[in-house]
Amino acid sequence: MAVSRLKLNEEGKGYRVFTVCNYILLALVVFVTAYPLWYVIIASFSDPYAMLQDYGLMWLPKFPLSLETYRFAMINPLVLTGMRNTLFVVVVGVAVNMVFTCLGAYVMSLRRAILRKPLTVMFIFTMYFNGGIIPTYLNVQSFGLMNSLWSVIIPFAINTYNMLILRSAFSAIPDSLIEVARIDGASHLRILLQIFLPLSGATLAVMVLYYAVGHWNAWFYAMLFIQRPALYPLQVVLRQIILLNQNANTTAAALTDSGSAMMLELVKYALIVISSLPILVLYPFLQRFFTKGVMIGAIKG
């Protein structure tokens, strides 16, 4: 008994040491991940001239608090235009994405659907093999979508990975519900709208979040397909401003105007906050669906 108790005490001590080390490691990971975000936020509200005196590691903004960097960032009229364009792309793009994703997932979830397996193989094939940038550019050009916001919506109307997750969620719905609906004379569209979608609300919320974040952060293809500044999405506008500020920062440094150089540096932080805030506001409303939706979509494959 004494030996067994000693062994249990040793095991308990080792487990406590492991737990403490684990918490310390996780705390360091959280710090390394969260501090840059916190630094960007507090630096964007700091006084530029106060930042000149101590431009290093800091935990609180440099007082007096200032919104000058945000005012300076919003002076550019393309920022508001970019927000409007991005909201259009997000709202319309997510609607298009969800329509095609739901239709594709519904067909793939029907066990008696004609050519179900060949269609699944075709969809999965697109996940691993892509035509590349040049064929995509030529397709957009041939369809007359250049210099249009539709050029970043229609070519990316469906994401195969998201469709497979939603298909797995649809496949988890009992066949008995579908058979009863068919006996009552329900069409496929009615079955999709009144049975599949209401029972897959958590997964649909995750899909909306995935697509919304993707459209909000997208800039590369918009930069390729859109040359008119009035149609730039927000991310492209911010990229242009940051590049211009870098050039202006170099010029200000050459002229030894440290205050102007610091202002231009802090404007970058303000632009990061502006571009990230809408997604940060949206995420808490969908976060409770996130884990549940992904897990439901992963039950069956």
C-alpha cells in the first residue's frame, strides 16, 4: 500500500508539473499571437509625437489619445468607395456562393442521384488541379468581366471544400424525412428549402463566415481584373495607400521630418484596424455556430 501511494503521489506530482509547463507554454503562445494585434490597436490611437520619444515595446497607448491617424486615413476618398465596393462583393458574393454551394451539396448528398460518383470526382479534382492565373485571366476577359466587381464574384461562385462540408451535413439528415416529403409530393427545391436548410443552420452559418472572410480579405484577383480606382475593393485601396505611404515615408525621412514619418507609419496601423473591424464585429455572432457546424459537417464523409 505504501509503495502504491508513493507511486500515485509521484504520478500526481509529475502531472502537476506537466500542467504548469503546459499553461506557461500556452500563455507564451497567446502572448506572441495577441500582442502584435494589441500593439496595432494602441499605436493607432497614440499621439504621433509622443510615439517619437519611445517607439518600442509598449502596453498602453501614448497619451494624449489621438484620432488623427484615422482622420488622415479617411481623407482619401477611395477608402469610403472601397468600403462600398467591398460590401457589395461580400453581400452579393456570399449570396451567390451559398446558392451554388447549397445546390451542389444537395445533389451530392442524394444517394440515388444520377452520376453522383462521377460528379463527386469532378468536384474533388478541382481541389487539387487548377488552370492557373493566366487561364483564369483569359476566362474573365473573354466573358467581358474585366473592370467589374462581378469579376471577383462569378469565377469564385463555389468553393469545393465548403461544398463537401455542407454535403456531409446534408448526408447526416435521416432518409426517412426525405421519403416522407416525397410521398407528400414535395419537390427537390421544397425539400432543400424546408428540410435540409433548417436542419443545417449551424453549418450554413460557418459557410457564411468562411465566404464572407474570404471576400473581405481578397485583393489579389481584384488587383488583376480591376484597373479602375473607383471599383477597387477596400483591401486593394489599402494596399495602394500603404505603398504610397511607404514612398512618402522615405521622402519624409530624407527631409528629416520625423513627425510626418511617424504619422505615416501610424496611418498603416489605423488602416489595419479599419479593414479588420467589420470581421471582428461579425465573428462573435457566428462563433457559437463555428465548432458545432464544422463538427456536424465532419461526421459523415
